[in-house]
Amino acid sequence: MARTRIERYRNWKVVVFWVLGAVCALVASMISANCEMDMGTTTSGFALALMISFVLYLVTGLLWISVAVAIKELEER
């Protein structure tokens, strides 16, 4: 239970990071699912799409790890 303003702020930050991580994972999976080497797709465009998707997956991991650390700190109090 949130007792002070700081704890309420941390709880909202945890929720926002969690949702932002889910959105990043959604966008990354949408990009990687639609990535195909068809006619009209250049090799550099394909590589760029894969790189953007990979970076979004990394951002998702960082956000969710920070959420896990924040929840662990909140539970220890």
C-alpha cells in the first residue's frame, strides 16, 4: 500500500514502465512479423527494419528489468 507521495509516485512509474515495455514489445513484434525480402524491398531497408526491431526488444528488456528491480525494492520496505 502506498503511504507517502514518493511511494505513490514510484508505483505509477512502475506501471508506466511496464506498459511502455509492453508497447515496445508489441511494435517490435509487428515489425519483425512483417519483415520479408520481397520484390521492392532493398537489403538495407530489410536490415534497418530488423535492427529497429532488435533495439525495441532490447528496450523492452531494460524497461521490464527496471520494473522488476523497483518492485523488489518496494517489497523490501
